[in-house]
Amino acid sequence: MERDILKKATVIDYREMFYNSHRLHSTLDYLSPNTLEAQAKGLTPQPVETGGGT
């Protein structure tokens, strides 16, 4: 049971801390939250590897 809780917490951490902050959001004009925040601060965001390149 403790192992199931740990697995669930790991998935939630990944989703909240990495996936949602890097994925493109249509409500943000197809920018990631990290990119939008960097633009608002006047910074240049680092490119993110998506793994689907040519």
C-alpha cells in the first residue's frame, strides 16, 4: 500500500512540476507557462527538447 502511494505521488510530481510547466497551453497562445513567465520578465527561455524532432 505504501508503494502505491509513492508511485501515485511520483506521477503527480512529474505532471505538476515538469509536464504542465513545459507543455503548450492553448489559453496561453500556445506557449508554455515557463516561456510566458520568462517573456513577462523580459528573459529569453531556454529551448526544451521534445524528443519528436526530425
